[in-house]
Amino acid sequence: MVNQHLKQLTTYLTFATLFLALTVIVLGSYTRLADAGLGCPDWPGCYGKIGVPNTHQEISLANEAYPERPVDPSKAWPEMIHRYFATTLGFLCLLICILSLLNRKHPAQPAKLSTFILLLVILQGMMGMWTVTLKLYPPVVLGHLLGGFTIFTLLLLMSLRSSQVLQPIKDTNIDKLKPYALIGIILLVIQIGLGGWTAANYSALSCTQLPICQGNWQNHLNFSEAFKLWHANDQDFEFAPHLSDTAQMTIHVTHRIGAIIVSFYIALLCIVMYFKASVDRYRYFALGILSLLVIQILLGISNVKLSLPLPVAVAHNLGGALLLGALVSLFYSIRKKQ
């Protein structure tokens, strides 16, 4: 049964969930960058409670249960707030999936996509659990970050499809740029992955000079250790005790070089798109994406110059998500009329 009101409700709910997903990404990056990823050493609660222990008795019992991780409210609360928001996101995705399936005959109701997002959210919850139980194991931390960006991107696509806010506009010159927009998305995702790997391995401060790194860095690259995926499962990976300084430097250098390549490519794509476009939509896209790129570059430079201040580092993560969202929206917009 097709229900237009149900479809409209799903659209509004999808947009709200999209912004919540972006909020969860920001809260997750704050938790990670504030070194609060193990602020609660168990899952899904915190020292066996729904909230953070706050009475003297609760704190004493928690410290006895986890002597290696005494209660630190300044780290436990960011972790739990992140979990509360992530749980809410999961419930909203479940609700969207139910509504979409009930109204699946509507042509603009992406029932299959909403089901896939729900399955991905469940996997993301498991990744969150493994992040804690495996003590910040870098591949799991990276997978958790990429999972969050993927959910955000798919919710964005579902919002665009459901609301139909970007109706196809014929522009022959821009149609030819669609493959290059896809390449830009792929390059940006790889760069986001490199940034996540840098954060997961505590390598953000390994290079303190621009444009690449300090000293004779070319002679100290250690790729075999820097990108090793398998380590002993009983290790505690907080603050990367498993990596040498050269490995951390190599991770950071790779992220820096990736940033230069991706920035050059996206800037060139925007410039070409601006001058080739015959409709205003794509000129606005070009200016918007280019502006986000410039802001992201400035945030990256500020992280280096100011030694990774927490607000700037979190904004850098947010900038990556917004830039990805803008490129995905552009790619979605460049499609021919049926």
C-alpha cells in the first residue's frame, strides 16, 4: 500500500537521522582525540552501569573490578555520551527501515537501502564493542570510523532520493565529469582512511613541520611496521606502544602526501567544473566543495602549527565528513533524466 504521508514522515525522519549520524561522527572523533576511547573499560555499560559511577561506593566497586582502569569521569562521560547518541541513531535507523518496508511500493521509498543501513548500523555497534574489548586495536578503530562515515553517506543518499531535492539537470559538459567525481570520492575515502589510521595509531603529532615532515624523513620510512595489521590480541593499543617512532612518522607522512594529492585533484575538478558548467547548480557545487577543501586544508595546517588542539582536530574530522557528503551529493546530482 502506497502512503504519501508515510513517505513524507520517512523523509523528515531520514534527514533528522542524517544530522544525528554527523553528530555521532563528531562525538566519536572527540572521544578518540580526547583519549577517552577506553574511558569505560566494558561494553555496553560503563563499569557495569548504564551511566558513569558517581557515588563513592560505586566508584570504589568499579575500581576494584577494573584496577587497571580506575574511574575517570572526564573520560568516561564522553565515551558514554557517544554511546547514547549512537544507540539513538540505531533506533532511528530501525524505525526508518520499518516505515520504508511498510511503504515499499512508493517509487521514492528506498526500502532496500534502509534495510542495508540498519544491518550496517548493527555491524557498527559490534565494531564499537570490539573497539573496547580489543583495547583500541587499530584495524577495528579504523573500521569503526569508516563505518560511521559509510552510514552517514548512505543516509545522505537516502535523503536525496526520498526528498528528490536534486532533480536531474541536463548539462552535457558536466555529465562527462561524472567518472572524475567518482574518482574524487574514492581518493577522499582513502585519505579519510589514512587519517583514521593516523589517529588510531596516535601518529598525529609525529611530524611537526610542513609540508611533509621534519628532518631527513625520507631515510626513516618504515612501511612494513606502519601498516602491519596483525598484532597480539592481548595487547593494549592505547598510545600505540606497539609502534616505533619511525613507524608512526611513516603513517603521518603517508597521510600528508595523500592530503596533497587529494587536495590537488579535488581543486582541479572544481575549477574545471566551474568553467565548464552551463547551469548554476554545478557552479555552486564547485564553489562549495572548493570552500570546504580550503577550510579542511587550513584545519590540517592548524593541527600541525598548534600541536593538535582538540577543537581543531574534531573540526578536521567534521570537515572530512562534510567534504565527502558534498562530493557524494555532486555525484548523485550528475545523472541523466530517465
